Amino acid sequence: MEDKKTEIAKEKTKLTKKDIFQTFIFENFQQASFNFETIHGLAFCVDMIPTIRRVYKSKEERVKALKRHLAFFNVTPAFCGPVVGITMAMEQGRSEGEEIDEGTIQSLKVGLMGPLAGVGDPLMWGTLRPILAALGASLALQGSWFGPLIFFFAFNGVRLGLKWYGLKLGLDRGLALVKDISGNLLPKLTEGATVLGLFIMGVLVTKWTTINIPLVVSRTTTGGKTTVTTFQQILDQLCPGLPALGLTLLMMYLLKKKVNPIILIFALFGLGILGYGLGILK
Amino acid sequence: MSILQIILIFIWSSIVGSGSVLDEFQTHRPLIACSIMGLILGDPAKGLVLGGTLELIALGWMNIGAAQSPDSALASTISTILVIVGGQSIGKGIAIALPVAAAGQVLTVFARTITVAFQHAAVKAAENANFRAIEILHFSALFVQALRVSIPTTLVAVFVSPDMVKAMLDALPKVVTGGLTVAGGFIVVVGYAMILNMMSVKYLMPFFYLGFVLGGYLKLSLLAFGIVGLIFAILYVQLNPKFAHPVKAVAESNQSNSGGDLADDELED
């Protein structure tokens, strides 16, 4: 009797087809709350809601899980499936007592999103859409309604396929991974994922941040030619991306000191407006 | 223009505006946005041709990473009205579309700044494990983007005066719009810092700096960086004495060996 009860209780914390389908629907609104601070942060949390609701029953665990997934996230929208799927599997594993810590989940997310965006952006925006749009536009110019129709249905067909099968792939692979987690593998996965995640974060800090300081430092005229040296050029010679790294480290420090992130956001917007007004930032 | 048409324009331009941020269904692309606008305005043939022409110009307008492209949504809706209702040529419509696309880009920067507040409200809701509130916040952020396109479009539809819209946009001080665009380039560092604080393990931080330096100097795709990062991760795990337990491994012989291989395979996936 007792066994049966725990069995039933356990069944209720397993992801159902309905949960997976609802996640798939949510995934189609991946950029609805696109914001400059966390890009898809809020969207990823919403993607995870069906999972969190299913696998965690105590309020404390739910709060922790929700907050965990409100963090920065960004990928080509059509390629979010694998990351969401694998994270669902990790959360289910964690709820069942596997020792998967927060850092591992975050690192996996970051480690996957960078490379996926690397494939997704050129494939969707640089290849698939221009080809279909050019085909559609040429038909439209001849006055044919097949132009917009082919573009709409072909693009969305591919996109929905990527979302659905990406999600399934991530989930299946993730569940297999969680099932095999034993002994030596878990700490290896944790450390390996963290190495990958931190490495990708380092790349993103310099690639996905734009700071330009065209402040003129010196102006030298030799033989009628004027050479202008800006602050940005000096920084780039030292190492590209230093202002972005400096700001990131400063924010990490201030957040650890419990400074409210809203204040940091306002301060950075202030910095942007002030810097632009004074001609220091562009 | 009839009341029904104005209502339909408002609804369709809201869908176009939502589409411009979602970038999923592609309703914000000129090919679709202009065609349906033409249908609403009673001249589908002109809408179709304008859509096709504008689409070819906008082929390269794409959002890469966190950056924004010129806004095809507002450009499509407003130029269709001016061509069909204002009786302008297709060429004139294109000429109007380009500055409107730039103005739309400014508006979307505003919208993406406003949605930072939605993100923070969601963090508050998460403290109470309020699923419903988080979902509502996420989806209502879409309305900001919908209104960003539908309000200017409907104003143009009612008054058929692009000058008025342009004057309104020009009234925004340049220092604020320019400043927000500049800040939009780096505000994301707060997001980076939060996630780094969550996953950072002090003794692994060198890998973060390694990524930063390589990212600054190497012109590789993010996929290639992913592979490089994965190789570092595998090397680190394989060479780390912490994971090598020679005595046990010998005792368990083959079985543990195959287990180890499996583990590495899984990591690669």
C-alpha cells in the first residue's frame, strides 16, 4: 500500500506529454519579453514553468527554480529547443534527488546557447530566410500571392520542426544523461560544463557587447597628414573588449555586495545618455 | 477610410509589431506585412508589389546576437498606407520606408528598455512562486511592442501624414535616443554578471578570461568557439588528478574502464 502511494506520488512529478507540449507552445513566444538586461531571461523562465510546476511541489524549491531560470539567456529563437529540453531533464533529475547543482544547470545552458546561436543565426537569418524571402519577393513582384504564402508556410514549417524536434532531442538526451549519472560522471559533468560555460561567457562578453569610446586622445600632424588616436584605439591595442570586461567584473562585484540590480540598470542607462551627450560614447 | 478599415489596420499593425520582436512567424517582413495591409486598404496588387520590392531591400536586415536591425515592421505598414491611400508611387513608398525603418529602430530600443521593468517585476513574482503572474508579465511585454507599431501606423492611417509622425519622433531629444541606443549595447553586462555569479567557481575563472582573450582576437564563429570550449572542458576533466583514482580503477578493471569511456561520450553530447 505504502509503496503504491509513493509510486503514485513519484508519477506525478514526472513530466507529461501535456507539459512538453505546453513548453513547445511557450517556445513560440521566446522573444515576447525581449529586454536589454537578460534578453530571453523572462522567456526562458516561462518555458520552464510547466516543468517547475510538475517536478517541484514545495514553494521553497519552486521559488529557487524560478529565480534560477530568470537569468540571462539568448539564442536564435528557432534553436532554443535543445537547451530548454536538456534543462527540463536536469530539473526533473534534480527534483528526484540527483546531485545536479545550480551552477551545472546554468553552465550547461550557457555552454549550449553560444554555439547554438553560432549555428542558428547564420542558418536562419543568413541563409534560410533570405533564400525564401527572395523567392517569395520575386513571385510577389509578378503579382502572385504564392510569394508571401510560400515564404510564410515554408519558413514557419522549418522553424516549427526545429523547435519541436530540438525540444524532444534535448529532453531525450538530457533524460538519458541524468539516468546514467552515477559515481564519477556527475562531478566530471559539473566541472566540464562549468569550464565550457565560463569559456563561452568570456567569448560572449567580448562578442555580444558594444562599447565605443571615440574620445580623441592625441592629434599629430606629420607631413600634412593628421593622425587621430582615439581612446578606443588605445584600448583595442591593449586587448579588444576591455571596457566590456571591466563593466562585467564591476557588476559582478556590486551584485555580490547586494547592490540592487535595478539601480545598476538605471546607472548604466544614465552612463549611456551622459556619455553620448558628452561625446565620449558612441 | 472607413472605421472598420482603421480597426483592421490597428489589429494588423499590432500583429506586425509583435512579430517584429518575436521574429518567429515573420509577419513583420515586408512581403507579408505590406501584402495584408494592401488587402485591408483595398488594393492588394499594389501591396503585393510594394511588399516584394521592400523585401528585396530588407533581405539583409537581421537581428544577430543582441543587436537590432532597421525596423521592417513600421516601415512596411506606414509605406503601404502612403502608397495606396496617399497615392504615391512605389519608388516614393520605398523612399519613405527607409527613414521610417530607422525611426522604428529607435522605438524598439525604447520598448526593449521598458521591458527591463517586466523582467524585474517577474523576479518579484518569483519570490512568491506566482506562476500566473510571471506568464502574464511575459506575454504582456508583447503589447509594448505591438503598440510601438500600431499607434504610429493608426495615426498615419487617420491623418495620412508621415510628416506628423516624423515630427513627433524628432521631438524626442537626440541625446536620449542616442544614449539609450549606446546603453542598449552594454546594459546586458548586468545579465552577464548575474549568471557569472551563479555559475562561477573561483578556480575555474581562468577559462572565462581565456574565452575573453580568444574571443577578442580570433575571428571564429560561435560554433567554433563552442568546439574549442568543449575541447578545453574534456582536456580539463581528463587531466584532472581529482577524477583519476588509479587503485580503484585497476581493481575494477575493464568494467570501470568502459564506464569511463561512456562518461566521456556523454559529455561530448
